[in-house]
Amino acid sequence: MNGQLWIWIVVAIVIIAVIVAVVAYGRRAKDAANRKRAADLREKARADALGAHERSAEAARAAADAARAENEAERLHKEAADKQKAAERANEVSQDRLRRAEELDPDAGNRPDPNGDGNRRDRDDNQGDEEGRRGSRS
């Protein structure tokens, strides 16, 4: 074979070797870049998971606070209803005592009317007289 052919074969082998080296280097560089991106993504995923866990804990605390507030509101409503019932019972007792006092007091009918237009017993007597007169006319 001729010497020039050998030179072309060596040049072709060198070119192929350079191409293989460039491809191999490029693949390593790409793998290294992918490893770095994967590490960055993992770190972000950990941070996101931590943030999600914190938000979940905050939501649980808020739910617990809401449940406590609802329980407190129910307790206060019950307490208010109990106090209202007690006030109504006290008012009924008071009104009953006033009625009994009016029934027992011989002067209860002679007291001035709260309207200030005379005395109750006189008015009651007058009404009785008018009813009697009406009855006799019929």
C-alpha cells in the first residue's frame, strides 16, 4: 500500500477518535448537569414537603381552634339560655308574690291607679253600677 493511504487511514482514525472523545465528554457533561438539576429538584421537593407539612399543621391548629370556639359558643349559648330561664322563673315568682300580696291586702283596691285618674275600687264600683243599670233597662 501506498504511504498516502496510510496517512488517510491514520487521519480518519484520529478524526473518529476525536469524535468519540467529544461525544463521550458531552455525555459526561450532560450527565453531570442532569445530576445537578436532579439534586436541585430534590432540594426543592424537600422544601416544598416541609412547607406542605407546616401548612398542614397550621390547618390542624386552625381546625382545633375552631372546634374549641364552637364548644365555647355552645357553652355560652347554654349558659345564656339557663340564665334566661332563671330570670323568667324569678319574674314569675315575683309576679305571683305581687298577685298574692294584692289578694291579701285589704287596701289593694283603694290604691291610686297608675294612670292617675282616680282609685281602682271606685272605678270598679262605678263599672258595676253601670252594668247593673244596663241590666235593669233590658
